[in-house]
Amino acid sequence: MQLQGTILSGYDFDLIEGTIIIENGQIVAIEEESTSSKNIILPAFINSHTHIGDSIAKDAGSGLSLDELVAPPNGLKHRLLSSAKPDDLISQMKRSIQLMGTIGVAAFADFREGGIEGVRMIHKANLESSVDAIVLGRDTIEVLDIADGFGASGSRDSDFTQERNSTKTVNKLFGIHAGERDKLDIDTSLELEPDFIVHMVHPTSEHLDSLQNTNTPVVICPRSNLVTGVGLPPIEDLLNHTTVALGTDNVMLNSPSLFREMAFVSKLFEIDPRDILRMATSSGAAIFDLDYGVIKPNKQAKLLVLDGDSNNLSGSSDIISSIVRRAGPADIKQVYL
């Protein structure tokens, strides 16, 4: 198979007019050549933090605080999840996965509530999908038998030392929420040596140095942080110290769209659009050890093709900026997963 157009090649998204040659789902060559195609070809997205179990309760709890919304065990989210029928949960998670696939998400990393049964439900929801699900179970260590790792709610809620040691023993991922409400749980979270931290809205300069010294990546979810009123992460500082990826967090709060997340970041922060696009692609691939997220030979061909001649993108003077700031589902021509 061949794809032609303007190719965002490599980690720096070098703009190459030409052809991508794909064999058996792998990029075998990128040939620079003149083409009449107006296509824009970029890596498919990686949504690095979701809670898609919340798909059963979209836009519930408007105006509630973070604790009232999602704090275990009595936050609104947990009450709604515990009262929902399993088939309804699976059906709604399936629809969120389908949505992500149609808007260019190749993989998502989910902190899945409900113990072993919760992990089984998300696996069922993803059975017929070409989107990769990285499932980090919660609530019990036994989830490690079937999950890709453990997703800790935060060191406020428990010590999590046993869970962290267990993930090391079986060589699986350990992620944890930290620095979302304030800075008070960051030190204890870093002491666990997590594979990544979610949120980090309130790091001090010492925390930033620690992230750098330990090579600990951070997944940020700024739209969620704004909705819950906890503030916004210092994205530029984080980028200067570690790998930063984008997630969309709870589906009850936000659509799992990285188009929306990128546009939000680009209009609130003075950040290079290339850095923002990396946060939505190759940075997530690095955290979760995925063989895609960048267009280069020998990588899997997980690709998103936009119509550069759409009413929205036609006339762009900066393709990457336009992708980050204004592109959306209506501009998609094809998704290759």
C-alpha cells in the first residue's frame, strides 16, 4: 500500500512531500517526490490517560468539586459505576473506543476501576476494535494477572508500596495520580518510582528536578484540570525536565479527543506546536513502549490522513500549527490502525 501527500516525518515532523510505502502494516520506506495530493499524513494519536468507564455518565455532576466527582470510594463517579449494569458499562465503553478510533487514536491508556471484573469489562468492550487498549487495573493486586499494570488513585488514598513492588516483580506498568489538588502527594508518589505520573499541576522546582533526575514521564490532562478547578499544569516547565504526554482523563468530564486537547493547550500556552503534537503522539509511545507514534521506516503504520484541502485547512501557512490549533474530525480522510 502507498500513501501520498505531505508527510510529517520523524520526531521533528519534518514536512516531506512524497510517498509512504507500507507492507504488512509496517512502514518500509518514505520516498521524497513531487505529488499532486493535498493529503497531510501524520502519526495516529495516543491518548495517554483515560477513564472510559465513566462513559456511562457523560456530563454528570456539573459544578461539583474534584473530590465530589471522582474521589474514591464515594465520589459521584464511583456511585454511578457501582450502580450501573455491566452490559451497559461495556456498551458505553465500546462506543468511546469506537469514537477514539474514528478520530485518529491508535491507543489509549486507561485506569480501570472495578478490580479484575472491571478489567475484563474493558477487554470485552475492546474485542472488535483496532485501537490498542493499555489497561491499568485498580483496587486489587490481582488485576496484574490480566491487566497491563496498576493505575493508582494517589498516595493520599493508600501507601501503594505493595502494588508497586508487585508490578516490578511481573514487569508491568505502575502509574499514579499526583500533584492534582496540591503538591502534598508528589514526594510520596515519586518515592514509589512510578513508570509515569498523571497530572502534576502543582510541582515545585525540586519536584521538577526529581522528575528529570529519575527520568519520570508525566501525562497531563489540562482540560480536565480546568473543569475540576484545580488549576493548570506548568507545561513549559515540565517539558524542560521530562517527557510529557497528553491524556483526556474522565469521559464524564471531556470527550476523549486529542484534537480538542491539543487546541486547548495551544491557545492557553506559548508552546511550540511541534511539542504539542509530540505530546499527542510519540511521547505516549515512549511511555508505553509502542512501536508507532512516529513516521519512520520500520515503525508500525498507525497513521492519520487529513484533507489539506478541506474548508478548514485550505490556505494554511503553517501545517503543524493548523493541525494542532484547528484540525478536527471533519478534516479526516482516512485512519489507518
